[in-house]
Amino acid sequence: MAYTERDGTRIRYQITGMHNAGVPLMLSHGYAASSAMWDPNIAVLAAARPVITWDLRGHGRSGCPGDPGEYTHAACVADMAAVLDAAGISRAVIGGLSLGGYLSLAFCLSHPRRVAALLLCDTGPGFRSDVARRRWNDRALALADRLERNGLAALGDSPEVRAAEHHSARGLALAARGMLTQQDARVIEALPSITVPTLILAGADDRAYLAAADYLAAKITGAVRAVIPGAGHACNLDQPEPFNRQVLAFLEQLDRR
């Protein structure tokens, strides 16, 4: 476990398999989760490559700045670059689940030369429709309000939340307002410009995100889509063995190139 600091905010990260020779993999967790959500996957995925996991700002053991303006997608993308720099890694497979997958797409658009491939798990690409974006944002803002009223109990009891190590309901509320909300259609409109190998995974029971997986696969040239049976929104936690098999096969193909 280590920390790097960017603009006064400490970001916690961990590298497993640092000296292994395969293409490095960076994994970003979803909203209200932490890097602990990858615990069932790290040992297998890091057997042949470095795997970097980290806590988003406002989450887990990373810092929780008091300024709401510091909770943005751009800040998270800059945090990702800072973690890779601290790890001495110039280029990696960039992957994540849910919000972490969306940030992986945003990172690919901002730093295309640092992305060897993408791994998108139970991920949505944002919204073209202003109406749909407002509905999503209204739910995110309502969650922020509940966190400020009720503390961490407002998060519920999903598998990824149970695995997390949060210490600040205020940080999560600010993250909901600034990072979970969507500001524009930049990412969804840029999907056809992505040319790196891309694996898209979704849990068979994650109905809200199965359509998103189809959309991503249709818009990203050459993307491969797979469904994990018996899994919900946290497909890596619900069914770690089939998840690991799918990801390993994808990574091993990259290593052979």
C-alpha cells in the first residue's frame, strides 16, 4: 500500500506483481466502493503482470478535500495519471467497474498513448439526452443528500459497499455531486474514436447495464462483449472465477501481440 499526493490530496494505491513482465493493468472501482472490491481478483490477475488498484478521492483511504470543486471527472483522470507516474508505469490496460469504467473511458480520451487496452465492467458511457442525464443526476444528488443526513448507512448493503473501507460520508456526498453526476455527452460521443482492444463485461442479472454493454460494443470498433452468468452489478465480486477467466484470456492475448 502506498500514497501519492496531487494538489494537496493524498491518493492511496497498491501495486501487486510489480516485477512481472505482462502488460500492466490498472483497475478503478465504482462509486461507493473502494480498491478492496478487487481483492478476489488481484492474485490471479497479477500472476503475470503488475496490477494497480487505487481509491478514488472521497473513497476508501484516499483524501477527501473540502472544496466541492475538487470532485470532478477531470480531477479523477489526473489522479489516475499521477498513480501511474508514481508506479513508474507509462502505459497500461485501463479498466474499471461502473464509475471506474466511465473514468477509464475518460482517461483513454485524455491520454490515448498511455492506454494499451480497455476493460469495461458493468459500465455506462454517459448520456446523449439532456433529460436522461438530468434523471441520473437527480438520483445522484438525492443520494448525496441522504449521505449528509444519515451518514454511511445511506449507502446500503451491496457487495462492493460491504467490501469498502470508507471513513467519510461527507467525502462520498461530495463525490456523488461532482463525480457520479454527468456534465455532458463528451464520452459517449467519442466512443467511435477508440481504437484500442476493448473487453466489455456485464453481469447477467445487471439488467440496467446489459443494454449499456451492447451499446459500448456497437460503438467501439472491435470490442469484445461477454456476459457473466449469475452476476449482478459487481460481476467481479459476484462471480470472481468466470470474471478472472475472461479477463485473463483477454490479457494473455495482449501479451502475445
